[in-house]
Amino acid sequence: MAADEIKLLVDVAEGRAQADTLFTNAQIVDVYGQRVVRGRVAVADGAIAGVLFDDRDGAVPDPPAAQAIDCEGRYLAPGFIDGHLHIESSNVRPAEYARMALARGTTTAIADSHEIANVCGLDGLAFMIEDARRVPLDIKFMMPSCVPALPDEQAGASITAEDMRAFMGEHPGEVFGLGEMMNYPGVEAADAETLACIDAAAATVSGVVDGHAPLVVGADLNAYVASGVIADHECTGPEEALDKLSRGMYIMLREGTCSHDLEALSPVVLENPLRARRCCFATDDRAPSDALAIGMIDNACRLAVERGIDPVLAISMGTLSTAECFGLDHGHGGPLEHRGAIAPGKRADLLLLDDLSFERAPHRVYAAGKLVAEDGLFAGDVAPETARVQELEATLRGSVRLPELSPEVFSYDYQPGSAVIDVIPGNAITRAAHPDSSEGLRRIMLIERHGRGVAAQAAGTDGTGPAGCGLTGTHIGRGWVRGFTITGGAIASTVGHDSHNVCVVGDNPHDMFEAVRNVGQGGFVLVRDGAVVAKLALPLGGLMSDGTAEDVAREHDAFVQAARAAGIEPPLDPIMGMIFLPLPVIPTLRIRPEGVFDVTTFTYAS
């Protein structure tokens, strides 16, 4: 921080200089002292210069200010920090994501862009960074650590440790840390390239390595933590969370659209509230319809309070704990980088709350001291697209390159006792089942969409017979799923973590073929009786819309309604529930272009 910046804050704190804004008559949520106390807050140049608590500073006069905001007894809390998310999984671009996030009180987001990077490489990350410059949400972009998620995954790009360092050299100060290290087998085996990726984190702003280690225990967990990984958002129960917390990890209680882990993990905090200092909130994947209707980190706070966690402690988990996890409470940078609390020298990310139930969106949201949202509506500014944003956006289009397919490739029989993906609604983890018959099962296929199948057909290696049949087991994986109860139709999607090949689930081959045929350049398609009945177009990398968050939310709601009519019952989300089925780094069974894959043994199931 420059000397003149320090001088301004000091002078405002002492009343020698005028503050930009003075918040008065506020009930300040003190996350350090774990209390609520009436007081005043002075803001200058986007940072907090002074906090006056009425119980000790009642006689101190108000500092001069250009404007005073009477909080009318409302609660004044720090802005929320989302500890882990993928903007692309909300199916909107960063500028649109920022509008809905700020409206719900999220002022900082730790974003891992490995979804778009798996499709478009580092050009995808560059687009995300450039588009985010247009908005007042402070998005901290992590370097995707596992592109592809596994070394043999059929993704659209590959990023090495050398690539990471080159990008960070060309974009100094723009990569905040290393994104979730999903290749925990590579860590445990001390694979040279995996460790080189972890070492590359030293060149990021924070030096932090985020984690992803579902069900990892014992010596493997020791090795994982010893490598430098600081956090995990994949805990499935309180025992697993405490095991990782006791080894020094921060635990993220994820509450997204597909994965609802907060209720299961809340006993960690309820048993001992002191543990909350190492527990954060994260959304991971959040549909716009949910974000706009019931919130993001504010929704996590509401659920935490309903589970019995004290509201001030819940706010601390959504602010201070996350800031400390990523080194944003103090350390690098100046007051515009420090956050997570209402305290002098911190960024003035502030929420005015009517109460601490979190039933409604914040009354007002301030980012770096500026009003950006009011009563659930975005009120900030979005800058026009620059030529660089438009140039990078163009590289994201036209990403879907499917081989020629025939209806016959979608027709295959179930072999009794075969491995079946067993969906657990509301949980990213699946089970393995071996039913005696196909009753209640649906076909699931994953079709490589980055051009390998096209190349195989052009080279004449697709074999004879109907188009696409020669690609099964190499670029077209076929299997069966239980619990995804679509009836009389099929859903196809170009979103499928993490390589984002085309996933299709259905109860008949004809509708599956039609669904894949209609995905075009990206999105979700629902076909019934041969006709498209719902569609969500995602032309940017096959992951993101070029429309508004509100438009995507409406299309998402319409899609869900049509899927409910097709037999997919709550709590399974027909969109978010589908995109995890190909994810090969979360147990137990997944679909890959080669077939059904057992994540626990790293073998193909039979």
C-alpha cells in the first residue's frame, strides 16, 4: 500500500480528512468478537477507515463525510465470499454471474475455470478474466490444475505446469491460486508433472492450492495435505470433515444446486463452534434459477441457522473463515485486498440486512464502498465488452465437433449383473449396482465431442456398419444408470464434468439419437416422442449462454418443468444432476467415452 493511501485512511480515521461515506445507526456484525454491536463505519476510497462501536466509542464524534447513510438499525455485515465455484456451471458468463451474485450479497468469488479450460484451454481462462473486468464483483481466478481431470481423459485441451507458468508470466497478478487438485492419485504417487503443477502455485498471487479429495483417508490423506493442499469441498460426512480439519485443512460446507452437503456436515460445527474458524461455505455449482430465487452464500447461511448454527457464526463462516483460508484477511496487498470483516484497513464490502434469518436478499450490497445491489436487484454498472473480450469470446464458439452418428449406435441390451451407475439425488457421489434385470434402468452414453471421433471416421478407423458404431468403447461409451427416471424421452447435454463431452440419458434409442442430434453448438435438449420439448442453448464453449442470467433462469425453469413431466422427480435436478454423471474423479461409477468407469479402482466396470 502506497504511503498516500495509508495517509488518507489514517487522516479519515482521525477525523482530519473527509470520508466518502459514513454508515450510521448500524448493528455491526463483529465477526472477530462474535457479537452484534451498534456503531458507525467510515469508508474512504473503497476501504474501511474507521469503526466506532457505541458501547466504547459513543462519545467520539462522527468523522466528516461526503454522505451519511442511516442504516435505521439494520445489521451491517461483511460481504460474502464464495470459497469455491465454477462460473461456467451456472451457464452464464462472468459478467452475468456477477450481477446475480452481487444481488445476493456475494462480493468476492474464488473461481476455478477448469470447465471452460477443459474445452478451450487457456484461451477460456483468458476470456473469463477479461469478461470479469467489466463488473464490480471481485472474482479471484484460480489456475486450473487438472486439464484434463485425468491424464487419459478425452478433453478439448491439455494444460501442463509449463503452460501454467507461461500464462502467469503473460498475465502477471491475474491468477490468484491453484485450482482444485483433483488428481489425488497423482499426488499420492508423487507424479512429477502433478507435483510440478502444485509447485506452479508459488507463482500465483496467493500461493494457495485448493483441494478435491472425496473419501481420501489415512496415509493417502497425509500425503495429499503434505503436498500443500489447503482446503476441500468434497466431504460427505462429519467424520470425514473432522479427519481433514484435524490435519490442517479448511473444510468447505458445499451448498449448491446438485450437491447439498451443509446439513450432513453441520454437526462438525454444532459439536464444537470453535471449529467454525476452519469451516467455509461454497456453492461449487449453482443454477441461475436457484441463485436468483433462493440465493447463494446467503442461502448457505440460512440453512446453517436452520440447523442450529448461531447467525453471527454462520456469517463468519461465509466471510472471515474464507478470507483466512485464502490469505485475504491480511498479508499480501493493501486494504482493497483485505476483507472478510468490518474492520479498519479492510475492503468496504458491506451488506445491509433487515434481519439475520437470510430469508430475503440483502437490503443493500456495497462493493468497495459502492452500492451494487438493492433488495435482490443488481444496481451496479457493467462496462461494455472490449475488443479483447469479443476476440476471446469468438474462440469459444463452434466447440462441438461430433462424429457422424446413426440411430443404431444408441440401441444396445442390458446384460444382467452388469455394473450400473446408481444416482444419489442431492449428492455428487454415486453408488455401484448390479441388477438382475433392466427394470427401472435407463441407457446412458458419453460421446466425445472435441473432434477425435471425427478424425477416426475421416481416417477410416471407425470400421464398417452404421455410423458411429465403430467408435463404441473408444470415443462412445455406453452404459446404464439407475435413479435418473426419465420416461418416454431423453436428455442430452454438452455439459459433463470435466471434459464436457456429450452425455445423453434416455429410455429409448430413438429419442436419445434425436436429443444428441439437436444439441447443436451446445446446451441441454429434452426430447419426447421424437420432438424437442425443451432446450437451453449454451453456445459459448457448449457451457455458457450469451444471454442474461434472468433469461437462463427462465429457460432452466422451463426445462426442469418439462423434465418433471417426463418423470424426473425432486430432489434430482435434471440439469445439475446430469452434468456430474461423467465426472471421473468422484466415486463411485461414472460414464466415460470408453465405457462405465470405477473411480475407486481406476478400471472400467463390467
